[in-house]
Amino acid sequence: MEKINVPKKWPDISTICDNKTKDNVIRKNYANQLTGKLLIVPSYEFDGLSFTSKADTILSIVIEKGDLDIISHKEKEIIFNIRQTFKVPSWLTEGAEIYVKLRYKPQEKKDIYIESEHFESRWSCIE
């Protein structure tokens, strides 16, 4: 196993909301806003999101960068859409409480991923 040194300053999510209602919810095929600190990490590339069920932490899914339309990615904000083609797992139902993490990979190592601390949110299927 290879040890990866995570930077001392690592992303910290402070809010997640959809751009219309400003509720703490993530919607598919809809503009979502994630705010926080240090969302751009030197020597690391943003690679997607990880959702884990709050009710059963064994249930998890990764939404890779290719399944996201990144509208804006700044130091304190990421605005994104989850593409319509993303296949939603059966456990990710309307109102499901989830833990959301940001995924990064070191620019020099493409097969290693590092995640931020989780932030509690909900999933919504309503468009």
C-alpha cells in the first residue's frame, strides 16, 4: 500500500443547494451549488463527487467528473449539473439523506483518489 500525503489545507464544504430553491438538496440535471473553502487544491485535480447513504453507509456511488457539467469551479464555489445520462442507483430515492464528498486525484497519479470530509445533504428526483 502506498502512502499519500494529503495537503494540510484540504477542501471543506460549507453549503450545498440547488440554485432555484436554495434548499440543502442535490438534483439531477439541475444547477447545484456547492460552497466552501479551498475547493481548488494545488497539484490535485477535481475528479467528481461521492454520495453515501446516511441510513446505510455501505450504499455509495461515485459521480465521476465525466457525469458532471461543471459550470464554474472557483476557490470557494463549484456550480455543476449532474448529467441526464447519469444512472441513479435504486437506493438514491426522493428525499434520501446522503453524505457528499468531493473527490480529487493527484495530477501525477491517475489511479489514486482522495476525498474531502463529508457534508450532509439530501437527494431530490424532482426537476
